[in-house]
Amino acid sequence: MLTLSKLFWLLLLGAGAAYWWVAREIKEIAYQAAKAHCRRMDVALLDDSVVLRKLRPVRGEDGRLAFWRRYSFEFSTTGAQRYGGTVVLQGRRIKLIQLDPHHYPE
């Protein structure tokens, strides 16, 4: 028999699974953006990964609620030294890709 308590837990589990699925897709968007930006800037994306550093709800320009996410990644110009980079998304839209100051080999 489906009680109100069981229904609550099923809905909570379903919402958690839905969030996880969407978060995976958005992380892939951030990763692809970082990879393409590193290629354009002629640097190497290290570890083939981005890491979620901050998540908060915000209102978009259209007034709708969305999640603002900041991902970090590391890159290198020579392979010997690591530098940091950031990808910021609002919803599924890329807002900013930034590389920390770095040294180019001569």
C-alpha cells in the first residue's frame, strides 16, 4: 500500500535522480567549453576534467530561476607547470571562461 510517507520518499528520490542527470549534462557542457577554449588559447587542458566549485540559485535575465555554477580546471602551457581556469554557467548557458595569468614558453 502506498502511504503518504512512501510517496514523499519516492518523489524525493526521483527529484534527486533528475537533478543528478541534469548536473551530469551541464558538467559535460562545461568540460567541452573548457576544452575548446584551451585549444583556441593553445594550452593543454590537464586531467580532462572540470570540478564544480560553487552552485547557487539565481534569476536569469528573463526572470526565471536557474542555477549558477562555477567549475574549475587546470591547464598547462609547457606540461611542467599547472595553472587554473574557470568556467561559469547560468543554466546551460556559458557566461564566462577565464584562464589565470600564465607564462608562455619562448
